[in-house]
Amino acid sequence: DWEEARSRAIKVLEEVGAKHKGEKIAGVCHGNIIRAILGQALKADIDSIIRMQVDLASLSVLEYDGADLFRLIELNDTAHLK
């Protein structure tokens, strides 16, 4: 279920973010979970989320303020693959 996966992914991000406040953290996951996380960051609905391109081995970067605000810094960066 999409909403369940999205909720679990955001919960993990919030827990890790709280535990490692102020630190840089790298997470590795599949494209649909990345879309779910990015969708939450952008407050996008499911119709917008499924239109996001997430390439294999791409990098997307978020900042989390520790409360409820995610900022999208980079999306689907593949420059390191060239």
C-alpha cells in the first residue's frame, strides 16, 4: 500500500533525523520510496509523485529542520555517473 510505505519511510527519516540532528546522513533505497520521501518534502499528491523521474544510482538531497520541514536541495542528480 502506497500510503503505508510513505508513512513508514517518513517515520524512519524523522527518527534518524532526530537521532543525528545536525549531521549529514546518507540513505539508500528504491525509487518508489525515494518518490514517497520527495513527495512528502514537496507536499505533493500521489499524481505528482508518480511523475517524478528517479534514475538508478541518482542522488537526491533533502534538509530536515527537526520539526516538520523538509527542503529539497538536489533532485535526481546523476553527474557522478558521467
